[in-house]
Amino acid sequence: MNVEKTELKKSNFSVEEYTDEILKDPVKNAIIGLLYEKGGCFFGDIIQELKFPYDLILQNLLELKNLGIISKKSEPSHFVLN
């Protein structure tokens, strides 16, 4: 699922300065689209759904988390959009 700018703006976070960069990155776009669609996902489910390499998904999840776009809510890791 590709995320559009309007979908990112509808969420409770501001990503104005990162929107274009995020939307151009297929892994970040897929992660945000999945979390938007499902309202949150466990790490293992993200790996199974997206079919990108484990390391690539992990790296992009951490980048999105550091930007404040997503957050980890529990152990095992459950990620949601902020």
C-alpha cells in the first residue's frame, strides 16, 4: 500500500519536513502504509507482511521511531503511528 501525503497529514504527527523523503523510500512507505491500514503491528507481522529483508525493515523502523513518526508500545515490539 502506498501512502499519500494526505494520509500522513491525517495522522497525529507532523512530518512536513520528512514527507517527501519518506514517500520516496519504498520500505518506509510500506511500513507506514501497513501501520496506517492495521492501526499497529507486531514486529514479526511486519516482517511477514512486507517481504523486505529483516535488517532493512529493522533499520527503517528505528529511523521512523527516531523521527517520532512511529512508536514502540510493548514487548514484544508492537509499532504504531504517532
